[in-house]
Amino acid sequence: MEIDKKVKKKNILTGIALVIFMILLFIFTLYNVGVFERII
């Protein structure tokens, strides 16, 4: 039981991290393309 809980929690954290990474990559790409004229 304990091992299953740990694995499930790790999978959820990995998924959240992946989503955040994808969003950051998407925003970074938009800035590079020049969609936003603002300077960070």
C-alpha cells in the first residue's frame, strides 16, 4: 500500500512539472517569435 501511494504521488508531481515546463516553453517560444513586444 505504501509503495503504491508513493508511486502515485510521484507520478502526479511529474505530470504537474511536465505541464508547467510545456507552458513555460510555449510562452518562451511566443516571446522569441515576437508575438509580445514587451521586454521581460
